[in-house]
Amino acid sequence: MGVANTGKGRAKTRITMLGKPDCHLCEEALATIERVADELGVGYEVRDLTLASEEDQEDYWDKIPVTFVDGQPHDFWRVSEDRLRAALAS
């Protein structure tokens, strides 16, 4: 965890994913996020929920992976590529 993709030529981070190590749903979600972010030139980051605040763990533990777009909750458990693209387009 702790992946960030905000390198040269990328816009600011717009997608954040909360996940945890050894989570197959997190791996699937990250693959979708990486694909969409790379195609659209959008920055993303992955945060390890096991290292997050108690409040975040309490709020999101049973919903991982959790994705946020521009700081707003977007998807839980799975990432819909179509919904993610639509959110980034608005």
C-alpha cells in the first residue's frame, strides 16, 4: 500500500483508495483505478487503512476498498470503471 501516481505530467491527485494488504478486492480496484488514471492522466494514491486513524478504520473497515474522487466518497467494495470515468469527467 502507499502507492502514489502523481509524477511529472500528471494533474493533482484526484483518486484516493483506502485498502489493506492482501485484499483481493483492493487489488482488483487498484487495477481499475490505474487503468483509468493512466488513460486520463489523473493522479491517484492508495492509503493503507491499517495505518489510518481510528475514525477512518471505524468508518471504512467493512467497506474496503473505498474510493474517493476529489475527496468525496465514490465507491465501496468494488470500483465501477464507468462510474469512475463519469465522476472524473464532471
